[in-house]
Amino acid sequence: MSSNYKFDDQERPYFVTFSVVRWIDALTKREYKDIIVDSIKYCIENKGLELYARVIMSNHVHLIIGTRDKPMQNILRDLKRHTSKKITKAISENMQESRREWMLWFFEREGKANPNNEQYQFWQQGNHPIELWSSAVMDQKLDYLHNNPVTAGWVDEPEHYLYSSARDYAGGKGLIDITLMV
């Protein structure tokens, strides 16, 4: 793997992406996104995660993060492991989930193909970390992240999307306390 896709400098912020296996739109319900929100809050409070920006889409998550304590790759590993288990459990218990059987079958199939899994594989492996080494790169990634819901056609303005930090950057208050990048 290229050094471009590793957390080389823990002192710098990174843009990371993690996606649902095969880009399945599994994060369509608020309760599934809220699991990710709660897990990010936990990592901020207990693992030293610094959160600068975020967006939770229907099949992937973009974050701009740093760390005050533990290595970023360990925090993300734990975040993905925890949310994977909680979301698949929520899907399995949600009788209103019209795609429940299919998604669980698919996650189980993907899990069996990967010896690193206990049962299911919800997230694709890897985070594709990109070091934000200049203010121009930071601005580009921040704009890209915040404009994801606009590009998807879900909202007209980035700050209107609940599961994004765009409203924090627009002067409002989002679901998770963040550190603004200036």
C-alpha cells in the first residue's frame, strides 16, 4: 500500500472515507446514522478523537479528523468495528426495514469472504486517509465533504443537511461538537 494511504503524521489532520461494502445504501434511516453520531461523540470524549468536519451519507462517511491521544488508525478501527456491530444489529431488529433480509444476507456473505470478520462485514476495509498538508488541500476537502448532500440532490444548501458539519461552519450548531478549521 502506498504511503499516501497511511496515517504518517499524527500531528496533522486527515480526510478519511469509509464506505458500506459494495456501496450499499444501508444508512438510509436516521437510527443508523445516529449510531455513527453517537460513536463519533464517544471517540471524541474517550479516545482523543479531534473532529474538524463530517458528513454521513447513505453509503459512506467522510471525516476530517486529528487526534489528541491514540493513533488515528486505532480510533477509526474501533469506530468502524463498533458501528458495524450496532448497525447490523439495528437492521436485524428493525421489522420496518424493507431490505432487512437482503442486507443481512449480503453482509454475511461479505463477512464469510473475509477471515477478519466474526459474522458480518458492514464497512469496506480501509479508510483511504489523505493528509491535509496545506490550507488549499484542507479547503478543497472541506468543500467536497460539505457539498456531498448537495451533489446527491438531497438539499440545496450544505448547511441544511442534518448529518453534516456544514451548519457548524455556517454559524449554526450541528449534532456533534467540532473544532472549526481556520
